[in-house]
Amino acid sequence: MRYHCESKNVHPAATRRAFSLVELIAVVVVISIMAAVAIPAIGNLTLTRAAAAAQQLARDLTFARQQAAARGVTVWVVLSTANESYSILAESAATPGLANALTINDPATGQYFVQRFMSDEFIGVDLSAVSIGGVAGTHFGFDWLGRPQNLSGALLTSASSVLINNGVHTVSVESQTGLVTVTP
């Protein structure tokens, strides 16, 4: 004869409805480690964006210089600290002068060559100050030989600089040669 015996003791895991203290501590430790790694990375994001913006500006200034030599006309860079942007314009050979210059198309996008800071990939990046040949300004150009010049068309006798994020990065244009460098 067989007896069917049911245990009155139910397995404890089947009725458990809460986490144990050890499980809660393990979760808190894992979250703490993740936060300790993520917070410094987020703080460096603005510095990384500022460095990328400085490099982009340097590439664009070099592009403007190359376009001046290739087109045989003055190519202008217009910087605006108020609008946190810059654009690149080329004079027409038929009607020279900044007043008749038109915005160049960006070869990468086909759009007008206008770069804005404080938005999109450059959020948190500030175009702080512009010095054209040692004097505050907003416009400078490259002549057909790639030499930098001021708004009146005179060749620059001292370097120009653009400060990104209050000088965290500086993009400089050497007088006479137009060589563009970035210094952080």
C-alpha cells in the first residue's frame, strides 16, 4: 500500500515577494560604480565638443585659404560672437568686394557654408572672442595668394585669433602665411 504524503512545508522561494538585503546592496554597489564612471565622462563632453569645434574651425579656415588660392579671389570669413557662428564667402571675379561676396557651398553637405555653435554637435561651445591682427573684429579674408587681410584689404601684420570657450582653445591665423593652428 502506498501512502501519498504532502509536505506542509512550502519551499521558501516560491512564496518570497521581496528582495533580500544582500541583493539590494549588490544593486546599489553596481549603480554606484556605473555613476562613478559616467559622471566624469559627461563632464568631459563639453571639453571634447570645444576641442572638436576648434579643430573644425581650423579646417574651415584652411579651406577658405585654399579656396582663395584656387578661385583667384578674396575669400572672407565672417565670425559672429553674438550669433555664435561663422560663415565663408567668396568674392566674384567680375564684381570684387565683400559687399558682392556670396556664401560658398560646403562641399561635404552642399549647403551654404555657415557653422553654428551652441547647437547640434557643438552644444555648450562658445565662440568667445575674435581678434583680427590684434584688433577686435568680425571679418577677415584670404587674398588670392592665401595671405590673411583685414576688412579694408590690408595684409595683416600680426596674428589673428579666435577664442573658443573663453580661451580653453585658441585658433590662430599667422600673418603673412595664413597658417592656421589650434592650441589648447
